[in-house]
Amino acid sequence: MLRDDALKGKTIVITGGGTGLGRAMGTYFLTLGANLVITSRKTDVLQKAAAEMEQETGGKVLAVTCDVRDYEQVENVLAEALKAFGKVDGLLNNAAGNFISPTERLSANAFSSIIDIVLKGSVNCTLAFGKHWIKEKQKASVLNIVTTYAFTGSAYVVPSACAKGGVLAMTRSLAVEWGKYGIRTNAIAPGPFPTKGAWERLLPGDLAEKFDFKNRVPLKRVGEHQELANLAAFLISDFAGYINGEVISIDGGEWLQGAGQFNGLEAIPNEMWDQFEAMTRSAKGS
Ligand code: HXC
Ligand code: NAP
């Protein structure tokens, strides 16, 4: 979507960048000329992904093992990125944990484990990198991956909804507070984009068939990874230099379909509309 050198000379750090959507966005950033740092807990997965991404794009990828729940490990990512590339221009908070469950079945630790990865992890990374950028007087861009239920809420993924809601609040708050330092903070709220990580934890067994996301989306399809990558590349790039504090949904209209009071009338067959029209017209004088 963007021109080939849109991210040339930029270094971007992606948490959870070795799998799923993080990897797809990272691969496109490389294609556009960026240097990449990818982090997650599993060193073997990261290193394999880094090698494959380099081969695919000809770009440079540094893999640094990091549990985003641990602030010291996050500071180490920053140090390693600076050592390898001299500066960091963008942070993509993408790492997440999630699973479906009735809330009353959760232990306190289960709830905390999601809050710690998603909210505390995004806070840790944003704080460590933000302090650095402010000290160095460097302009930068933070992009947070949330979900549409960060603003609608959702049953059965309550820890994730709470955590993503917190990340959205951080996005809007820091957009204002750190705008004066030239740090832009934005978020993307993706709808359904099939990945192994998400589908295994959110649609186990035959749930993927029974609860087919396609039926929830006005465009009648799930998202393609490249579609998300296009939006992320734009938002993190200088082409979006005046966009700050926004959350952009990319969900084919999914959350709005669930929200509109009469949207369910979609189920009414065309031939019945003649009947309904006659009935509603005859109500004129009553
Ligand atoms: C109930 C569960 C559970 C489950 C774990 N726990 N799975 N409780 N139902 N299915 C409980 C455990 O018993 C434990 O509590 C606590 O949660 C922590 O579990 P651990 O396995 O020790 O945690 P950890 O090793 O840190 O793993 C974190 C994880 C795991 C979130 C549980 O799934 C993970 O590593 N996920 C990373 C990738 C991921 O989730 N990707 C999907 C993102 S998709 P106790 O009390 O027993 O100690 C996404 C998309 C949203 O966010 C929108 C899609 C359309
Ligand atoms: P995914 O492949 O499971 O990605 C999650 C990544 O987070 C993994 O690489 C994982 O790597 C990393 N991670 C988890 N815990 C971590 C920790 N403590 N420290 C560092 N890294 C950690 O799933 P995905 O679908 O691509 O999700 C990517 C993002 O998109 C998430 O923010 C998710 O909420 C969001 N999202 C996805 C969808 C969708 O439809 N797929 C929809 C809305 C939002 P390790 O296990 O190696 O640590």
C-alpha cells in the first residue's frame, strides 16, 4: 500500500513479533525498509521467525527474548536494539494472552495472568521506551493492538476486555501527555484475523465451525493479515504524522453489526418486505 521506502531507516520493536499478526506486520515493515526487533518468551520460535523474515525480505531482524511482564527484560530489549541499530523509532505493543472462560470459573491468578501480559506488558514497554525517547528528545510512534471489545466489552473474555480497555485508556492519555515530546500514540482494534494463537484459545474444537466469525461480519469474511499490516505500517510511519490518540477499527463492520438495534432485520427475506411495507403504511392513521 505504501511506497517501498516508507519506513526506510526506521527501527521498530514488535512485542510478540515472532508469530501471527505480529509477524505479518513485521514482515511488511521490513519490506518497506525498516529494521526490526522482535521479542517474546520463546527464544527458538523467535530465532526461527527472524531468520525466515530476513530471508523473505532481505531486511535486518534482531530477536531478543523478553517476557513483557518483567520491566528489566524490557529495558534489555531497548539496550539491545540501541546496540544493534543505534536508535528506535517505533514500538508496536502486540504481545497478548487470552482464552475463553465463564468468569466465575477463573482463579485470581488466571485473571492476573492476562492483565499482566496485556496491560502491564504494554505499560512496561511504553514506559521504558517513552522515558528513553523523552530523555533523548527523539520523535517516536507507539502503536497498540487492542480489540473492538476494548470499547464494547465482551462476555467470556473478561480479563482480556479489562486489559485491552486499559491499553486503550493509556493510548488516549499518553497521546495528550506525550504529544509535546513528538511521541504519537495510536491503537488498532482488529476484528477476526485467523491465527493459530488466537483460534486455539478462543475457538477450540468445533467452536470455529459453530461460531463462524464470517457470519458476524457485514463483509461476510474474516480479515487478511496484509490488510492489518497495511494499516499498521501507515499508522507507525511519518505519513500518519498528524494522527495521535486514535483507535482505528479494522473489522469489516463487525462490532457495529452487533450494536445497531435493528441490524437483526437482515435475516428477513426480501419477499417479506412487501408485506411489512403494507402493514407499516396502514399504520399511518392509527
Ligand atoms: C481457565 C486458565 C486457562 C483456561 C490458563 N488458565 N488457561 N484458566 N481456563 N483455558 C489459568 C491457569 O490455570 C493459571 O491459573 C493461570 O491461568 C496462568 O496460566 P499459565 O499456563 O501458568 O500461564 P502462562 O504460562 O503465563 O500462559 C499464559 C496464557 C497462555 C495466556 C494462559 O494461553 C499463553 O501463553 N498465551 C499467549 C498467546 C495467546 O494467548 N494468544 C492469543 C491472543 S488472541 P492457576 O490459578 O491455576 O495458577 C487475542 C484476540 C482477541 O487476544 C480477539 C479475537 C477475535
Ligand atoms: P499470537 O500469535 O498468539 O500472538 C501473541 C504473541 O504474544 C505471541 O508471539 C506470544 O509469544 C507473545 N506473548 C505472549 N505472552 C507474552 C509475554 N509475557 N511476553 C512477551 N511476549 C508474549 O496471536 P495473534 O492473533 O497474532 O495476536 C496478536 C495481537 O492481536 C494480540 O494483541 C491480540 O490480542 C490481537 N488481536 C488479535 C485478533 C485476531 O483475530 N487474531 C483480534 C483482535 C486482536 P510467546 O508465547 O513466545 O511469548
